[in-house]
Amino acid sequence: MTRRVAVLMGGLSAEREVSLNSGQQCATALREAGYAVEEIDVTADINALLAALEPAPDVAFNALHGRYGEDGCIQGLLNLLRVPYTHSGVLASALAMDKFAARTIFSAQDIGIADAVVATRMDVEAGDVMPPPYVIKPINEGSSVGVHIVLKGDDRPQLDDLPDTTRQLLVERYIPGRELTVAVMGAASEKARPLAVTELRPVSGFYNYEAKYTKGKTEHLIPAPVSSEVYDRAMNWAAAAHQALGCRGVSRSDLRYDDDNKELVMLEVNTQPGMTQLSLVPEQAAHTGIAFTELVDWLVETAQCD
């Protein structure tokens, strides 16, 4: 009998459009793999979502990004419904989404992190909460939404682009240099497998929302042109972070490397990374010989509840 997969996409976060794109491309690939696929645009209407999940599908493919889809909320609902789902469970999702909580886990694993403090918007707008240069980011958003870099001599940032739901900010020492990312595959019963290290070079500015999702705005260098020592350390840290947080399915770790000071730091782990055929995780999977259809098929076959 053909297995039924419900692809959850859209959602309520600032990453809604990215999620719709991920979901649609994953749905297409799953149909090619032979599944019976239903695409569900998730909104704030929980009754509508429950109705769409009746009768229960064999698997829910979680293509949601950002708050409510990546922070353990949808995972908790699917646990209650006993519908196996792709990617990480409640605890891993919640820990990874809270950037300060995740840093505690990284530090315990001897994974390098930059100095940081938690502050409110009022704190940040009142003056420097740490010596510049530093980075301001919402504590629980993704895709560089609301991120500001403050360099020495800069005026106080205007934070008008912060999502309305932002309550706390992470203010982190700015690490100059290279933007690196590592995709990791690992089911709950498997040892985490880092795929590759990619260096991301924006054409201009920093690796913000526009640079991430506009074709031609960022050059992807895979494998990243760094020393074998830095390459291996980035791979090992990504795998260690995936396992320490309790992630499953795929995750993507974002890091920075400062060539001048030979400093590598972990920024965050994304438990619901972009899943279009042009996204970083599928790109690294392809680099190792895993086709996009094979990748989404593996995610469905390893889906589970907590």
C-alpha cells in the first residue's frame, strides 16, 4: 500500500515564504519517490490543521521554519496525535531554537562559542551592552531575521525590523572572517554523519536574509577552502552539536572562522534547514552523492515521534 505523507509548510513565522518553497519542492520529490502526498499550509487555525490530519497520515514531513514549526510546538502536537514526523523532536527543537540555551550545550561539549549576553530591545537601544563590534539577533528566530552588526564607531542600531514576537535578544561578540556551514544527517539510533563544509561568500554585505534566498547574491564554495584542521574541526563540532542537542533527521550548523586569529566558533544549529533543491543541506548531500529525492525519502523512512 502506498504510504501517505502530509507535508507541513507555511506556518506563522517570518520564514513563511521560505517554508512554502521548501515544502512544495519536498512534496514534488516525495511524489517522484512514490508516496501519496498531501500539502498542508499550516496557519494559526489548529482546528483546520487537525481536520487536515484526519485520517492520520503515515508520516508528517515537517517543512516548517522558524517559530512554532522549529521550536518544538508542532512536534508536541504530532507527538500527541502519534503521527511520526521528520527532523528533530520537542526537546532538541526547543534547545536549538533558543540560541542562548544551545550555547550552554555547545560549551559543555567544548565547542567554541563567542562571548554573549541576553538583553532586551530597550537595553540595546539605550547603549552598548558589550564593547563593539558585536552582533544583535533575536534569541529565537532564523534566516538572519532581525540581525544587526554593530562595528566600532557605528550609531546605535534602529531595531524596527524585529518581529513583533521578539522579547529577548542575543548580543554576541562579532567574529570577522568566513561564514561556514555543515549539514549533518543522523537518525535517533545512528551516529551523526557530517556531510561537508561550505563557505558562504555574499557578493556584498553580510549573509543576511536577502543573501540567503536571492539567487546570485552568495557564492557557495564546497568544499570550503580552509585548512584540513579547520575543516575537520567544523565537521566534528557539527556532529557533536547534533548529537548533544538530541537532533535527528538533518540539521545544519552555522559557524564563523577568523583567519587572522585562527578562531572557529559555533553560532547555531538549525533543526529545520531549508529544503529546496538549491538549499545548503541538499547541496551538501548532492556533493556526497545523495540525490534530493533520496534525501527526502530517507527523512520519511526515519521519521518518528519522541
